[in-house]
Amino acid sequence: MKSRLYIIPALLLMASCRGELPIMRAEGELVDNNPGSSKNIKGLYLLNEGNMGSNKSTIDFFEIESGSYFRNIYAQQNPEVVKELGDVGNDIQIYDGKLFAVINCSHFIEVMDVRTARHIGKVDITNCRYIRFNGDKAYVSSYAGPVQIDPEARPGKIVEFDINTLKIEREVVVGYQPEEMVITDGKLYVANSGGYRFPNYDRTVSVVDLKTFQVINTIDVAINLHRMEIDRYGRIYVSSRGDYEGTGSDVFVIDSKTDKVVGSLGIAASDMCLSGDSIYMISTEWSNITGANEIAYTLYDVKQQKIVSGNFITDGTDDEIRLPYGVAVNPENKEFFICDATNYVTPGYLYCFTPDGKKKWKVRTGDIPAHMVFTEENVEF
């Protein structure tokens, strides 16, 4: 991609098999005049959620070698796909040469070639949320019902499909409105939120044996669970969003060897990224009482089991970020990225920081930038 132009006109239209419908080409710009050293990591895919009901989920790409950022690449790469990517992108992951995007309100997993972002196929799963992998199988958390608040909402499920055939093979019922998952020692752990059943939130983690695909344990943790990470010591970190009133957010620790809760960190986390022995936690904690967000950037060391920084952004840039919504860390050079959703209805921004917390660059994204994944493949489009 060394020969590609850095600036592509945003409104360049091209003919397609969709007849008279215009297609917007990917828009690119140079954002990093001094790209960081990263031997194996070639780029970063960013999934913009888009506003619910607007069919505005998009994918952006940052190419490390050239320092170029490209917006809305999926539309350009897949002109034959009607309605493009869909409604509300909720997760993006790479596995076995494929790029998987979980499109929540459109109820499917979009499967693409990681080198081109070209459509390979899709897997239809109702109200799908997050995706993880083990062997030749993918596992998806699903609310298993319509997208709506309902005190009588049914329990959710985990859906297994084959990554080669894209055929669903097994399902298992778990807790209410399941969210993120981790997999270790033949077991899948999923955080159940119960968000649709407000104010009667779920407070459990379901443990699924991957061989039998049955729930073998249910761990009582805290209300309204969401994010999950697992460190190299077998400790699982699961975030609780609280109830936005009297019960605040926190991160709880589960010992995967005993399936017992062994403590909490006293840290609010709306998103978190584990890199080595460090967990980068961002928090945009809404309070119904104050009518405002409390924002924090906390760095936690899992080996020392202590907070090592109360703000890992060190140059004051945090003052200009309105709604931190996603965090990712380049596993090689330790540069980190923060998504700013701004006001949830207009384009957001992606910030890149040096390992010591100083801003390198900032770029406009799609609406509600949120989910990021790094690729070791050279991407061509």
C-alpha cells in the first residue's frame, strides 16, 4: 500500500451493481508523520457502532507503516452488499485469517477477509453481542430476544458456530442479557448483565463446559456485569456497571481455578484492555443522581495487584476527550488508542498516545467509535 494516495475525495462516487445508488469511497488522510515501530502489527481496524436504528455502523482502518487513516472502508470494498454493514456494531475480532464484526441490532455476524475487508459470509444470531474463539469454533453471546427493555425478557444464550462452514452447531442458555466472555481450560465464562430487566439486574457469571456445552457453574458476582479480561495468572476481571444510582461501578476478580470471587479493585471501568501485566481501564460512569458522567483513566498492574496510575494520559489531553468509549493497546510498541464518542450522534474521534501517555495524533472517525482490533496482515483495498 506504499503507493496509495493519502487523501481520497470523500464524495467520489463509483458505479456498482446497485444500479443508480451511489457508493461513497473510503476517505483517507495522513495522521502520523512519524509512525511508531511495530514489526508484526500492520494496522488497526476500528468498528464504529453508529446510532441505533440508523444503519450507520462502519469500519475504519489505520495503517501503521504509512501513518494513514481510512474511513468507511467496508462500503468501498463491498458495493454489492445492500444496506452496507448494518445497525450497531458491537464487537470486532480477528481469527484464522478472518475479520468478524458483531452487528447487534441487525442480528448477524459479518465475516470478512482480514486482508481486504471483503465479505465472505454471515451468521444470523438474534441480538448478538460479543464473539470469542477456541479451536475451529466461534462463540457468540446473544440476548436471544428483541432489542427492548422488558422485565420479562428471557434468558440469553451462547451460540457456537464453525469458523470454516459458518454453520451454527450448538446453543446453551445462560443468564439474562449475556455480554463479554473469556475462555480458559476448556471453560467459557460469560458476564450476565440483565440490562433489559432493569431494575432487576442479573448478577452472575455463567460457566460453560465447552466439551458438553452445558452450564456447570453459576458464580454470584455483582449487578449489571459487562466487560471481561483474564490474566496469565488465571484471574478473571469482570466489570459491574452498577445501577447508575446508589450502587457504583467496580471490577471484580474471579479465580478461574476455584471459580470463586476473590476480591474487587474499587475501580470503575466501562471498557478495559489487558496488555501484558497491565489493564488499561477507562470509565464514563453516568449517574442518574447528578445527571453527569464521571470520567477516569486507570492503570492497574495484575502482577503487583495494585493501581499504578490514576490517569495514564499524562499531557492533559484527557480534558478535551468528551466521552471516552473504547481503549486498545498495541501489544508490540505499547502505543494506546482512545475512542471519543463525543455526543453519540455525530462523528467521533480516535486518539493515539505514546506509551508514556502523550498524544501523537487525533483523527475523525464514524459515529460512536468503540471497538478495535490489531492485525498482523498487510491490508489491501
